[in-house]
Amino acid sequence: MDIMQAIDTRISCRAYDGRTIEAEKLDQLEACIAECNAAGNVRMVLMRPENGGADLKLAKAMFAGQPSTYIAYIARTDEESRDRLGYYGEKVILFATQLGLGTCWVAGTYDRASAHVSLEPGEELHAVIPVGYPAPKTPLKQRTVRAALRRRDKKPTDVYAGYNVASAAVRAAIDAVIKGPSAVNGQPWVFIDTPGGIAATLPSVKSGIELLDLGIAKLHFELGATSAGVGGTWSWGIGGTFTRS
Ligand SMILES: Cc1cc2nc3c(=O)[nH]c(=O)nc-3n(C[C@H](O)[C@H](O)[C@H](O)COP(=O)(O)O)c2cc1C
């Protein structure tokens, strides 16, 4: 599965079955996490079954089954750190998707006391990511959750006003952004033209979780553009711009 297929395949997995994840897969995931931690200056920690990975308590209304493993997404609380955690955290999620594993960004609907992670001063646990094999069938309750949330999807022209006259690469980028996850599918980001290139902005920031959404959207934009032949890199923070390489 290539990375664009991973974007198309990924959904928030809301039903996990009891199958053990092969140790080699967990090793591969851990290697990807280590690379992303180094590149992004964030601290994602794989909680394997032997390290209490199965202790995480997810809200029953949103999830079925008990995953054996999760990843703790830890970073500082400033704007850029959250943006980078979104970007690199989503890289890990797309890699897990390529391994055939189900995941979900979970920032709120879990029991914080069940996540046994120790934090350094200045750090925050921004999200946990259950990791496991998806159940063959997702119960109706959890399927309904996704359908209801995805009904709120924005139109491409709401995300980027110039979408209809944009290049194929920019359209592919925006399409990839819309397919990405965001908290309660709020899709809070907007892309605008600036003298420095296309910028990713947040018209309003309420809880701060939008900054994770922003980093996720930047990654999806970059992957979509790259798949259409236009590589580039983002600058961090609200209003960060995409510089073509
Ligand atoms: C930063 C972030 C936090 C999220 N927190 C939760 C959560 O606490 N509980 C939950 O059920 N889903 C959570 N989600 C998943 C979103 O609801 C989901 O990504 C969105 O509805 C789109 O659906 P999809 O990921 O299946 O495409 C979160 C997603 C993101 C990006």
C-alpha cells in the first residue's frame, strides 16, 4: 500500500478485535516513531502489550473491543510543538495503516488515569492512539458515529477559495486534506494564497486541539501535492507556508 492508498484507507478505527499484533510489526512501528520523534522534536511512546498497552480504557460509546497497544502522543504545549505533533503523529498513523493496523486519534474520550505515562515538566499528553487489528465488522453504534461526523465534511472551495482554478497538484493536496482526520471532524483549517505561497491557517482556536488538526492537514496537503509531482515543505505554526522544493 503506498502512502496515498493509506490516506484513502485510513479511518478512525472504532472496533478492535483480540488478535495479537506481531512483534515484528510493533518493532517496525517503533522504528517509525523513533524517526518521527527525532525529526519533529516530539515524544511519542509505543505502549506495547507487555508495557500495559491493554490497560487503556476507551469510552464505550465511541469504541468496541479492547486494543492491546496504544501510542502516547506527548509534546510541549506551545503552538509549534502541537502543530509538529499533528504532522508527525499522522505520519505514524499512516505508517500503521500501511502495516494493516487500525488506529484512531483520541484526545478526549478515554480515561486519562488508565494511560500510564510519566511526563517531564512542560510536557502534555495531547492524545492517545489505540493500535490493533480492526474487527471484521464494526458495530452499528460505532459506524453511526463515523457517518454522523463525516456528514460535516467541508467542500474543497470552503477549504481553499481558489480550488476550482488551482493546479492539479493543489487540488490533489486539498482533496487529501479533506480525507484526513480532525477532532470531531471539525476541519478547522483554511488554506489561503499569500506572497510567500499557500498558507495554512486557523480562523479560530478554541481548545487548542485545532493545532493538532493543523499539523495533520499540513502533512496530508504535502503528500497530496507530492503525489501530483509538486514536493515542498511547511513552516510551522498558524499561517505557516508551503515552500515548493
Ligand atoms: C486531534 C484529534 C482528536 C480526536 N479525538 C477523538 C476522541 O477523543 N474520540 C473519538 O472518538 N474520536 C476522536 N478523533 C477522531 C475524529 O472524530 C475523526 O478523525 C473524525 O470524525 C473523522 O473521521 P475519520 O477519522 O474516521 O475519517 C480525534 C481526531 C483528531 C484528529
